[in-house]
Amino acid sequence: MVLKLIWRVFDVLCYVAALAVFVWGFFRINTTAGIFALGVALLILGLLSEMVAQKQGGGD
């Protein structure tokens, strides 16, 4: 039970870290690409958080 919870948290942390590196890479290309990548990353995180909330019964 505890191991499953730790694995779930670790999985989410790895996903967020991957998005951060993705955005950082686009900022290395140029600022416009970085801002666009940041917007896409936030959109993806927002959609995923809504899906998790609905799956747990917390969403409307």
C-alpha cells in the first residue's frame, strides 16, 4: 500500500520534471519558443489534474 503511493508520487514527479526540462530546452532555443512550450506544458498539466479530480470523484 505505501509502496504503491510512493510509486504514484514518484511517477508524477518524474512527469513534471520531464515537462520542466522540455520547457527549459525550448527557452534555450529562444524566448518565444520557451513561452509557447510553457503554455503547452501548463495546458497539459491542467487537463491531467482535471482528469485525476474527476477520476477520484472530486470534480463536477
